[in-house]
Amino acid sequence: MPLLHTLMYAIIQTAYIPDELYKRVYDFCKRLLTYPHPYCTVGLSYTRQMKTERSVPGLMYQRMLTAEQRIKNEHYPFQERVFVLADPDVFSGSLGQVLLGDIEASGASGRSLGPLDHMRCVVQHSLQAALGAERCHGQRLAQALKDVGQDVETYFQEVLATLEQIAEDGGRGEGGMLRSRLQQIYSEIVGDADVEPLSSSPLCDCPLPNPEMSFHLWTEDLDIWRELAKWLRSSSVTEQFSLSQEQEDFELGESPGDLTPSDMTRFSVMSNDSGIERDLPPSADLSSLSSLDSASISASWEQSKSEPDPLKLSRRGGIKMKPSVKDSMVLMQDTMEDHASLAGGGGGDGNGGWGRGRGATLQRRAGNSTMQNPFPKQQRHFTARIVAMGDDQVLGRLAKAYYFFRKREARRLFLTIKVNLQFYYIPVCRATAPTSPVRENVHQSKGNPCALGSYLSMVDPWYNSNIRSLGCMIPKLAEMQQTNPGTPKDPFVSDVISYYVRTGQQPVYFTIYFVKIIFTSAKDPVEDVFLTHLEIDFPEFRQFSASVRDKQRKSSAEVCGAVISMIYRKVTLSGRDVDKGISVRTSGAQINAVPSTQAEDLNCLTLTLNESPTKAKNNTVDSKIRTSSVKIRTLESRSFVVTLDRDCRRTFRDVQSIEVSPCLDPGYCVQKTMRSKLKLGEDKDAGLSKYMSKGLPLPINTFAGIIT
């Protein structure tokens, strides 16, 4: 698998590939189709690419460079961008400077090549890939492309149109026509006088530049979806995909830092005019009239009650509560495609353990099921590749942002119809400071801060070799930079990220879990989500619990803690899930959604108490409880503390009870609500709803998915 990824990455950038080598690689990829998952999935993807590249040489390079560098053209409107989101707690100080300097160095090298330079590379590579060394003189062609200056855009458009037309026709029997047309373009560029029979001439390499990247420290004020909208607005080159600032502000809500605009209280404002411009007095200034006043959108309720100017027609930004049929179908198609990928990439019902039926498995889903997918996604012209860097905290924030994004899109479709989202993860742990023995013991009980990265390294060896090792090298690069500040900055990290986003096409799906937190006071309950870890802690028993674990006391009389009740659904490999309820005394508990060993690789929650369980006459508590949903409540006057994804910023105190279950996809909830309004039955899924995924997974792209 690693050799195949490296080979394909080299084939894309190689100046010319003989037909015999194309055939050998194609036959090798076809043989992978007889292997089990994930080999067959990767083999199918590369088989299709090799078939296309063999019939239309240079097409993959042309499309990749055109999309990544946003080259304006009329034949291939797709565009891509890489968004690097770094955890500010991890990338503070020297680490952040190293990463920012690396990405800036990559951008500087890319900016040194303008659009015309990229067009020359596309023309050079396409002509060489199709004609070969016998019919194309690489150095002479490169010099001629520099000499034509601005006219290179004309040749670029011709080459692009030729290759895309042949690819659209399927490339059947078009090899001779392709070479004939490209030979004609080559003759026009080089000149008829310079075109003589060549026995063998050197070809010029045209390495792919790194894609456009933007670096962001993911602070509280950063709204990643608004950053995507800004990119869409700056990248839209046609009226069909244009996006105004007013439309962006309206669709994305009132506050850039607000992740839950759908849950905010909204007030109705009584209008005191007819809403028709001709009813205004003739002295009114029509140029100042606007159907969407951004100032009124951001105004508070107190300001909105003031009397408006009668000479101006002003409206608050309305919210489209009911999605159109077209918007609903787009969201359904998106959800059904994910469900087909889940079902084909590892079995199961795609519900993330929610409501499992007989025959469903706990196997984690991975890979793209292009062979079994009857619901292909609509092609979107924009692809945002979001690379999260940090520990489990940044993934928890990503899961939360993704959940509220889906929730907002279910109410008011905006980005889903325009952008294809791809998620990537590079685990980087923060520097550890020396601590006291008691704190160190408590810290160790929290487990691995990069649990999800360790899991991906365990199931995908190539991810472990390239991506996890990169996370370990970044602190060393920071030390080297501090030791030798004058050393020129090479885009090493950017090169690895480029390789990752280009070849990491097999996702591993992680269930997002929903948690409802109820407090002891009169404070309203809080609803949140987590991805990897939930910790329950009784602070007053923390130090005593650590000393008990050190001495390994076994007597039940020595167990100290608060009494809690747990009602949970115990999951089994056979699918015969049963509901259970117990009461135990404990100082805290850990709920992990990511397994630490491959032997325990089940797509469910693992609940572990801080103390070893005790045995009563009629009650036996398992050391590890595997469950799909759980309710925990304190039976005493004590309250506990809840921390999500090991993030101190997501800590809740004075908690009385919590309810944890797999997060439902907002798209599925919309369809279920529509069916209930039409009285078509709520309990049983019917129609297209039965093809939709109930759960909401977060797909993290890897090189091979899960290799067992």
C-alpha cells in the first residue's frame, strides 16, 4: 500500500510514462480488486485513475494544478484550498512560529510562480506526457513558452479544452486524435522551422507546487465556516457561483463567533410601513433603501424597538425556516451517500451504534464505497481540505463545529451545495511541564492526550510513518530553529501536508456523541457534543482516590466516593443489546469513544470507573462497560465536574446528571420532522429516510482506512 501511494504520486508528476508501464500499474491495481477491504477500495480508485491517465496522459496533473492554484479557465471550474487549523494551546511560542514560517515559505515559493508560470507548467507537462521524448524537445518547448509571454494563456486554454473534451468522451479510441492535436499545438509554439525529427531529446520536469494553504490559530473568535465563505466569495469567477458579502452575512448568522445561531431567541419586529417603495414620499432617498440592512441585523432587541425613520424602507434580516424541496433533496442526497459509504466500507447500519438491529456489527466504518454506492454526491466546484493539528482538544472543537454546521445547514442550506468538506488530522502533543507526584498521577489517569491519532497510527501503518512521525518532528524543528535562527526555512511540513491531502483519500469514521448536562442549580440544561473522551470527576475525592490506587486497597469499606446511578445500554457482539441499571460508589469515571488497543476496536463507548469495581451478593460491576448510551446521576447532595475531550475550556461544574448517546444527523432529524408533520409515522423509517444515516460521524482521511 505505501509503495502504491508513492508510485501514483510519482506518476502524476512524471514528464512521460511509457504505455507498457501504464499497463503494468493498471494490471497491478486491478489485481487488488480481488483482495479484501481496504485493498480493493484503494485498488478501484487507482484503477480508474490509471485508466483515465492512460487514455488521456497528463490529465491528473492538469486538473490538480488548475484546481489547487485557482487558474481561471472555462473548461474545469473546480477549485481547492487547504485550511490548517492549529490548537493555540499546543502551537504557542516556538511551535506556532515554526509552523507559520513553514507555511509562509511554501506560499512564498508558490507566489514566485504567477498564473502564467502555472499555465506554462500545464502546457509543458501535457505536451510531454502525450508526445514523449521522440516527438517533443522539452528544453526547446520550455524556452518557447517563456518567449511567447502573455500568449501562453491561449495555448493553455487550447490544451485544457482538448484534454477535457477527450476525457468527457471517455477517451475511447481518441489517442491518435489527441496526439495529433497536441502535436499541432507544439508546432505552433516551437515554430515549424524548429520541428525536425528527433531521435531522443531530454524532457523537463514540472513538479507540482504545494496547494494554496492558509494557517489559522483556532481561537474562540475564529469561525471556520465564515472563512470558507470568504474563500468562496474571492474564488467565484462566474455569476453562477458568485457570493456577495450581504448574502454571506445573512446565511452565516449574526455573530462570527456564534456557533449556535439556530438556538438563539429571536424577536419579531412589527413593521409600520407597507413594504412597497412607491408608497414612500417622493422626497425619500431610494438609493439608501435596502432589503437587508446589516446594521439592523447586528442591532440588539432594545435598539430594534426604537422608531425607524419613516422615509426609509428598512427590514431586519429574515430567517428562512422551511427549506425548499430542492434544498432538502441536496441534504438527503449528501446523507444517503455517507450512509452508503458507511454500509459498504465495513458493514453495519451506519447508525454509529444508535438503535442497532439484529445482524448489525460494532465494526468501525472506514473507506469509500464507490462500488456499492447507489447515491453519488452532486459534484461541487469547491473542495475545502481542513487539516486539524493538535491533540484531542482540537478534534473535539472540530466535531462540535461540524455538528453545528450540519444543524445550521439542515435549517438553511448554504455551504453544503457549494463546498465538499474533507477532514485531515495531524496529532501533535503539547510540551509537558514537570509536575508534583500527585498531579502527575492524576494526569496519567487521564490517558493519552492524542488518543485518536494513536488509533489511526495503529490501524494505518503508512499514517503512522508519515503523519504521526511529523507530529513528533515539529518540536524538534522548533528546537533546531531556535538553535540556528539564521537557517533558511524550507517548507518541510507543508510538503508532508501536501502529500497527505493529495493521497489520503480513505476516511475512517468516528461517531460524534451527544451529551445533555443537567445542573444542581436552577441553571438551564446544556447540550454539547464530544468525540473522544468524557471525564466525570468528584474533586473532593481526587487526592484520596489517587492514594487508594497507589496502595491497591481491595476492601469495599475503603472505597471512598459519591454514589451514582447508571442506566446504560450494554452492547454485545451478537447485537442483543440489553438495558441495565446499577448504583456504585466512585470518585469519578472515564468514558472513551476511541479504543486504545486493536483488540478492543469496537465502535462504542467504554466506561471505566476510577476505582476497581466491588462485588456484592446480587450485583457484579464489570471493570469496563461497553455501551451505546448511558445516563449517570448522583444520588447524593454532591455534584460532579464534566470535562469534554480533555479540554479545560469545555468543563462544566455543579453537574447533577448527564445523558450520553450517539449524535443524530440533523439532516435525518429534518426528514423525520417532515414525516411527523405529514402524519406518515414517526416510529418506523420509510421511503428515502431508511437509506439515511441516523448517526453523525466525523470522517478523518487516512491513506488506507483500517488495515486489519
